[in-house]
Amino acid sequence: MAVRLQDVAERAGVSVRTVSNVVNDFPHVRPAVRERVQQAIADLGYRPNMTARFLRGGRTGMIALAVPDLSVPYFAELAGYMMRAAQGHDLTLLIEETDGDREREVLFLTGSRSSTIDGLILSPLTAEAEDLTGPSRSVPVVLLGERTYDEPLDHIAIDNVRAAREATAHLLHLGRRRVAAVGARPEHDSRMADLRLDGYHQALAGAGVARDDSLVVATPWFTRQDGYDAVVHLVRSDARPDALFCFNDLLALGAIRALADHGLRCPEDVAVVGIDGIEDGAFSVPTLTTVAPDMAGIASRAVDLLVARIGGRDVGVPVDDVADFALVVRGSTGGPGRSGS
Amino acid sequence: MAVRLQDVAERAGVSVRTVSNVVNDFPHVRPAVRERVQQAIADLGYRPNMTARFLRGGRTGMIALAVPDLSVPYFAELAGYMMRAAQGHDLTLLIEETDGDREREVLFLTGSRSSTIDGLILSPLTAEAEDLTGPSRSVPVVLLGERTYDEPLDHIAIDNVRAAREATAHLLHLGRRRVAAVGARPEHDSRMADLRLDGYHQALAGAGVARDDSLVVATPWFTRQDGYDAVVHLVRSDARPDALFCFNDLLALGAIRALADHGLRCPEDVAVVGIDGIEDGAFSVPTLTTVAPDMAGIASRAVDLLVARIGGRDVGVPVDDVADFALVVRGSTGGPGRSGS
DNA sequence: CTGAAAGCGCTTACAG
DNA sequence: CTGAAAGCGCTTACAG
């Protein structure tokens, strides 16, 4: 059924070696021969069998990106950037949704699919160090986000403490004094939440504002619904915040929705800041002030690093890379894009 | 480096055939032998080489989903459903972002990656019939969405005319008489837009409301920004709509943002309906009334169908499957989740 | 119930 | 510059 190299060779009257040379653009093939081979390829509609090539070469040309949930806009947008970065290296990107499930986070590392890819970019929630190192690991890994390990592993993230500090400081500069922190102690990523809480506390301290633990709201996850529930909690508990620093944009979007339901104006009564820089926030009502990580930079850095590791190039000891971010001021803190209603 | 079947065989003192039998759970292996083999597998940390298995078996165990843009929430959410559907068949789902680029839409069908997958689920914007049929096509394809072809091809979509009719009728039932249609004649999918425009016109006719072409707004794409711009256009043109039927949720979300910027209350001054049922609409201000296709059903149907084709099972002639949808009434047309401000 | 051997389609030393 | 041949790691008729 399938047209093989051999078929092309026979038709062109040369050896498979020569056909292979033509297919792979090797030099030292006489122009006349090259042309005859190319004609045969066209006639037969030959396309190389990647599987065979991979088996022979030991590489698959595929890398995987494993994120918790694609319907989280941050991960969906990041996946797009990763895809483009991978294309730049002629790699196919496989995307895996893990739901934070430990087994699925390391599926490509230790599971039956491990021979399918050359490397993995993982945004882990529950993977343990032993899953990522040890003999069962078969391919290089680059880690994304805040879950950190004692073992030396390549890792890329923004400086969460600083990001949180700047987000909170922005609210304090506006004159807000009762700034709530929304997103503490989530079930899925307490490390990241702890760092952002640190930054929040540092900003308060820097502005000479006393802590008030009734303004710190824990959420189970980082969803819109969790942000909504957090505001309901704040309203009921009579904590009276005049601003919300939400640990991500989805929490912030859910919080804005809840403020509207409770007759609280945003930003007049309660200003809101998030983190992630997802596109939704540019069109919400009001538009959302956010700390936007440099997703393109994170993606290209992650892929570059992984490619270097795959190639066995000496990249030095495992890298702990700090990605850029920018504070984007919009309607939810009085910038452009106010609700207008 | 890698542990092979052969290594396991040597350690267990059996032939590779026997090891293969154990690995693949074949019967007729004596319990004692089976145990010895399993011990050897554990000792050596053997994992089967998928690439070799694929080369031998002619299948890769992977299918691809090709969508225009993952940062479009509808596609991101759909991808999640597809992933779960694929898992149910023990298939790995490869996701490809095409940007509507013809070459990338058929990359897995005709390009160098074609031998990587067993089948493709494609949401096409620009692919031509000749790309999808003809001798260059190497694997089965299931098409999603409204781009249709004369050739017989498997295809799944909602009934767009009916969906648009019901969305528009909902606005008319509310007593609105100046219902605008937002999303006509986009560059990327005029077929789908035409169907939705048809449904819009049918609903108007059914309610005895005269058409007014100044209320039909063309948009280049289906983005939030396009929805925003459409409202700006309507405001400037003095068309004075009292409702908007937006051809998708992103347009609707952008439109709501623009209404706010122009001091128009939603739903009081202008009610809004979208199509897609993306999660964003459940938390926007106001929440968004939408026509929600049964994404889970579409995903499982698409994967089931593709699996049947891959298996060569007789599924009959190419299927033209009509997926379910539901009208979800929310704040933007006076349902629960009003802005509250 | 198990062993020896062919072959999936490629790439690449090894000769010439 | 090109040909004949081995081998990547697996599965599976074919014997026994």
C-alpha cells in the first residue's frame, strides 16, 4: 500500500541509499540523478515514513507540553506560544491535559508513552521529585511554574514575590488601605500561593499598612467560581475590603462578577488586580488590571532549553530561569476601560 | 542504553516471543514463566518502545485535532473534551493550531507528519476538497464545523440555521424589535456565517419583523475586538438596535464591553445573545445568554467515528452528523446574573 | 506452550 | 559518487 524508499529506488533505477540522499538533501548526488529521483518521488507520491525514521534515528521529533487544564485561558494561550516556539525548531508539540493528576503528569516520562517524545515541558501540580529524576525518567524535562524541588531541575517562572508585591503596591498607591488577598492556600499549588502571599505582605509592610488576616481569603482552586465565592465570603464576613489582589485573572474575573451581583462598583468601591495577563481581561467589564508574564519569552526559553538538553549540548547545571512580567493598568483600578455604566 | 525485549528475555531465560506474550497479556503463558518475566521486566525497568511497535503494527495510536486557534476558548474547551474522548479509546491526541492556514490544516494529511497519526479531526477554515480527498490523503478525516464540501466526507456540526433562529427568536420574544446580527461575512468562515444569517432572517420573518440591513454588521473575524468594533459601528451609524444576536460568544463579550463604554445598559438598553456556550459567558458582567452546543457529544461522536474509520469498520457512507445544542438564558437577556450595578 | 527468524521502512558505516 | 547490507525494537506466522 504505502510507497517505500525501495519503490522509488527501483523506479529511478538507483539504490535506496541514493534516494535517501536526495530525500535528505545530502550533497554529492549528480544533478541528473537527483532529478530522476525527484521525478520518481513525485510520480509515486512517496512520503517518508516518520515512524521508521524515528526508530532508526532514536528521536521522534516530538516534544510534549503537559498542563493541568486547557480550558484555563492562561494555559491555552501559553500552549499557542509553545506551539509556535516548537515549530521554530521543527518539532511537533504534543499537548497533554493532566488535571493535576500525578500519574498523568509523568505519563510521558515513565509511562508507556515515554518512547513517543524527545522531551517534556511540564507545569506540575502534584508530581514528586522522584517522578522527575531517578532511573525511570527517560527524557529531558523543563518545569514551568512555582512547584519547586530540592533536586536540580530546569525550571522557568516569574518572580512571584515581586509580581505580587507590585500588584499590591499598585492598589496601595491608589490610596486603598483595605486590600484583600484572594487565593491563599489552594489545594493545587500552595507553593505559588505562598509566594504571592509573601509579596502581598511585603507590599503592605512597605506602605506601613498593618496586616489584617480577615482580608486573606483561601480558595480551593483558581477558578472564576472560586473568585466569585471569595467575594461572597468577604461580603458576608464584613471585612469591607476596598481592593482585591487576586492571585490570578480567573479569580479576579469571578470576583468582578460577584461584586456586580452585590451592588459593589468596580473600581469605585472595590478595585481589582489579577495575575496572568489573559486576553479575557482586556474585554471584561470593567477591563482587568493584571500582571502579565512574558508568555512568548517563557515559551521560547522553555523550548530552547529543552532542545539544548535533548541535543546533549552543555547548557551547564540546571537552569532556574526568571521570566519577565509587566503590570498592565486597566479599568478595574481606574485605568482605561472603566465600566461606563 | 535502552532496555530491549531481548534483554528481558535473556534475563528471564526465555525467548523474546514469550516476553512479548507477557507484555501484551496473551494467554497460554505458564504462571511461573509469566512471573519470572515480570520480575525481569521490573528488575530492568523495561518499557516497550512505542516507535518500534508502531512501525511493526502500522498504527501509531495517535490522532490529531487541528483547530484554528487554541486561545479561542471554544476550541480550547473542545480540545479538552476531545482529549478525554481519545483517552477512552487509548489514543493519544495531538493538537495542532492551524491559524486557518491551508497548508497547516492538511499537514497531517499530506505533509511529512502524515505517517505520525492514524486519523485526523479537522476544523477547517481554508482547506479545499482536493486536500481532503485524492490520493495524497493517507488517513481518515472527520470534519468539524460549517465548512462543507461536495465530496462525501464525515462531518459533525450543529444545525446552525436552527441555532441562529432560536437565538434570535429569544430576543424577539422579549419584545425587542431592532435586533442586530453581528458577524456577517467574516473572512474566515463565510459559510457558517451565512447559515446563521439565514436563521436570523427566518426568525424575523416568523415574528413578522421587517428586515433592516443597517442592522446586519459584517466583521472580519469572530474575536472580542471584532464584537467591540461592531457595536462602535452600530452606535455611529445610528442604527439604534435594542438587541444583538452575535454569531459567537467572543463577539458577544466584546460587544458587551463596547456597550459599557458607550453608556448603554445591558440588557435594559440592548440585550445580547451569543453562540458557543464558553465558560467566560457564565461569569461576564452581565452573564451571557448563549446557544451552547453539546461539546462533549461532539467530541465523543467525532472520536468514535474516527476510530471506526481507522478500524476499517463499516460505518456506512460518510456521516453528516447533527449535534445537539441548548439555549442558556442568562443576564444579558434579563435572566439570572444581571449586572447589578 | 515456546523458539528461531523474518520483516515493518528507514539510515548509515562499509566497500568499491 | 553509489551499491549491498546491517540494524533500530518490536510482532507474528511458522515450526516444533
